[in-house]
Amino acid sequence: MEIREKILTFIEKNSRIDLKELAILLGEDEVAVAEQMAQMEEEGIICGYHTLIDWDKVTNERITALIEVRVTPQRGHGFDSIAERIYKYPEVTATYLISGGYDLLVTLEGKTLKEVSSFVSDKLSTLESVISTATHFVLKKYKDHGTIIEKHESDERMVVSP
């Protein structure tokens, strides 16, 4: 595995890792690691750095929904132009082209179920290319972006019976 892939593997799990610590873990020179990271940022390989927050521990005023969207692809643009129209909405946190019964998977956030439902019915469903949608509300997150949200300590003591 080349240095770029090694860097990406580490920072994908912990984007706050200290550059010096990363260089030591990789067995590489700190300057070389910094140069590679800067180059990957410039090339658009590293698109951003994010913090994963368990919002349930902060507030109950946040609803996440996964919306499956079936669309009519546009000649010469396929799914790209409708996907772009969708991802430009500020409520939308992610948009993916997917296989299966639907074409796009849209993740969005709102303060209430009604707010999210209104977005789907008033904005998303009314777009010209949209044929149908299916909304799924996230009730609880167990793991997100490779991180277990709520770790449970297991009791590994053996049962002793008379």
C-alpha cells in the first residue's frame, strides 16, 4: 500500500490525528506526510474533514431521514443534473446514485417529522424528474461512518453456579 492510501486509511477514522503522530504510525517523514495531504486536498481526493456527533445526547430536536427517490434520467445528463438540484438544498446532507428499485438515496435532516415530511412533499416530490419517493426515518443510530455510537460494556465474567 502506498503512502497516500495509508494516510487516507488513518485520517478516514480519525481526521484530528496529529501530523507528527501520523508520520510516526506510518514510519514516514512528517514533511512528506504533510506534502502528500496538501496535494490530496488540492486534487480533491480529500474532500473535507468531519466530526461525528451523537445529537441524541445534545438535543432531541433533530430528525434524520433516508429518502429513496425514483427519477427519470435526463438525456445527455443521466442522473447528474437532478442529483445536483437535490443536493443543493440545505436540508440535504448526502445524495447517492444507487442500484435497485430506486435511483437516488437522499439523506436529510430537520427539526421535526413534519418539517422533513413537508420538504419531501413540497420540494422533493414536486421536481419535474421525480417519479416517486419513499421516506424512512432514522430512529436510532448504532454505527455511523465506521464508528459505534453507543458502546456497551460486556460482562465477560463466567457464571458460577453451585
